[in-house]
Amino acid sequence: MTIIQFPKDMKWGTATASYQIEGAAKEGGRGVSIWDTFSKTPGKVANGDNGDVACDSYHRYEEDVEMMKDLGIDVYRFSVAWPRIFPDGTGEVNQEGLDYYHRLVDKLLANGIEPMCTLYHWDLPQALQDKGGWNNRETIDAFVEYATLMFNEFSGKINKWLTLNEPWCISFLSNYIGVHAPGNHDLQLATQISHHLLVAHGKSVQKFRELGIDGEIGFAPNTTWLEPFSNRQEDIDACNREIGWYIEWFMDPVFKGTYPTFMVDWFKKKGVELVIEDGDMETISQPVDFLGINYYTGHIARYKENEGLLDWELVEMNYDRTDIGWPIFPEGLYNVLTRIKESYGDVPIFITENGSCYNDEPEKGRVHDTGRINYLEQHLTALSRAIASGVNIKGYITWSLMDNFEWAEGYTMRFGIVHVNYRTLERTKKDSFYWYKQTIANNWFES
Ligand SMILES: CCOCCOc1ccc(-c2cn(C[C@@H]3NC[C@@H](O)[C@H]3O)nn2)cc1
């Protein structure tokens, strides 16, 4: 047996997001979001599921924080529903919305848990979507207005901020692949949106600095890893294009002030013409205090001409997979983190999402999710290797505290260390909850 030990200042946490857990979609003055619209569009979400009730955390947040207290976490990553603050996206502020997040943050602080706030985790006010959404540069200004209000309102209570969660999902998954809201299928649109998102990120970081807000700010790209099937250059290049689509496309502008040329050229071949206004790249490359990294899975792949957007195909290698079908690929986490360190230096990193889908149900009051424990052990071991190789890891935040609305999969896919009965809303701590609790208490685990 091996002891996997973590640095003494390691922070441990759990993550959720507003649309996925809150419910109360028509309460507290909340406006309509694009996910309310999308989830009620037939065929978009499994079983026609939606976030009207979700985990009802809007009403049950105190119970949720009690579970976090029992778990012993240092930090809780949650997101704010923009439509709770600005029901129409801009203009009149909804005080009931602010009041809810004050109740949540105050409960966290009273229990010694640090709040980490994601400003945008996909629930764009529908009123802004009706005016073009992220394709309209006015949405950038609306985001900065929303961020400014939140910075001023919660300054002194919230000291860790993330501007955007997974801009690749917001832009490409939602506007090119189209499986997430608003469900477009347009590469030019998606690529331009990715740029506007980065400008919105940069402008809100600028505002954070101008206001002199105490605390730290970053953003949370999602990542993946493709391991080349052979050492043929065409296989290596194909894998680098997919990895570059997730990592360099978003991190080069922030950390280097430029888009990666190999990706710009590839998109240009696909007919994409990115419109960059004067000053945009300087705005985007505002220094951040930390980086959130989300990682779930990786694959082995090889070049295949004219296959998909980036000319690659998966090579089936009979990996173990989680219940959502994603390969269990912990070495990808190590590779992603060492690649980020090589490319961008010693930026402080929180793993802001890592977790697995296992749909185990309660048996006599227990949930034996051994698959999730194995996934955590393998990925925390990879994380420990990355730390040993010099990656500046500040903390690990698992996705998710509880089962919740998993976007297009609805409630069919469970990522929580706490089981949620969606009929009764009863929470049941899974075996992985107790494993994670012990790991946090020890700051090590035995693998
Ligand atoms: C049909 C083709 O499909 C191509 C890829 O399609 C997807 C779908 C989903 C994801 C995905 C889902 N998650 C987990 C979430 N992260 C944020 C938090 O809200 C979690 O719920 N991360 N990535 C990626 C790619």
C-alpha cells in the first residue's frame, strides 16, 4: 500500500452550480435563463428534465452547508444565477436574489467554509439571449455591470472569484456542437463568442482591480487529454489540435495576449474569421491571481483526414468507463497540468472540477459508490504526481457535492458524493463522502 500525502496548505472542497442545484426557478424574483428555455425545448434534455426544482438548494442550502461542515471542507465553489441578480440581464437589481446569496455565504462563513464564487456558470438571462447573447458585444458590458455589482456587494465576504466556468462549453459545446443552451451549430458564431467571453473575462478582472476589491480572481477552463496512438507526427498534431481547442485557445490569450497560431490557421481553413477589436487582446490578458482547472477524462486518438472539425478519431482501447461513458484516464490530469506549467509558468492552480458519474442507488440507507472512490484515488494520485513535479496546486474541489441536473443528461447522470432523491429531495451521504471526509481530515490517503 502507498500513502499519497498532500502539501500541508492544501485546500479541499466541493463544487456545484446555480442552475444545477437551486430550483426555485420562479421564486425570489428570479428571471428566465437560457437553460430554462433550452430544457423546456422538446428533445434537448433527457426525459424532458429541467431545473425548476433540481435539488431545491434555494430552500435547503442550510442542510447542504451542514453536510459540508461534516465533510470538513475548506472551500465551497458555487455559482450565482445572473437572472436572480438582474432578472432582465441588466438594469433593475433584484434584492431578493442578493439576499439569497448573502444567506448562503453567511452560513458558509459561520461554518468556517470559504466561499469561491463563479459569476457565470451557463445560466445567461434569456433577455440578453433575445438580443444576441454572447454574440452581441453588449452582453460583455452587461456581464461587467453584473460582476461589478457582485464585487461591491460581497467584498469582504467572498475572496475567491471565478469569472467564467468552462468557456469552451459556453462557446463551442453550446454554439457549434449544440448540445448545450442555446443549441446553435455555427463554428463562426461559436468562435466569435469564445472571443467575447474572453473580453468579458478581461474587462471584469480590470474592474476587480479598479475597485480595489480584496481577494483573488481567475477563470475555470475545462480541459481534456488526447494521447497519440503512435509517435507519427500526424497523430501527435491531431491530438494537439484537440487539446489546443480546450487549453491553448483560452489560456494563450489570457497568459500570452495572443491566440495560438496553429488553431487560428486551422479555424481559418474552416472559414472562420475572428473579429478582434483594438485593445481586446490587452484587455483579455489582464493578470489573474489563480487558474481553475476542470478535468474529467481523456482518450487515445489518431489522425484521420477530414474527420470532424480537427481531423482525428478515437482509438478504442477498452478503458474502464464511468456510467456516463467517459474513459477513466487519470494520466490525462497529470499531462494537462504539466503542459499548463510548461506553457504558462507557476500560476497558482485550483482543481475546480474533477469527479465521476456513477448512478448507484441507496441500499439500506447507504450508497456503495466504489467506482467513484476508485476514480478519486486514481485522480488524486495523478494530482500528487503533478505536485511532486512542481505544479503549483493550491487545492482540489471535487464535482460535485451532490447529484444534480447534469445539463443535457438531466437527472439521469449522478456526479455527487451525496445522493439526492429527486422525488423527496432527501440527501444520502455516499461511501465516497466518507472516503473524501477521511482524506480531507488526514490530508493523505492510502492507495
Ligand atoms: C455529442 C458530442 O458531444 C461532445 C462533447 O460533449 C460534452 C458534453 C459534456 C461535457 C462536460 C460536462 N461536464 C460536467 C460539467 N462541468 C461543469 C459542471 O456544470 C458539470 O456538470 N464537463 N464537461 C463535455 C463535452
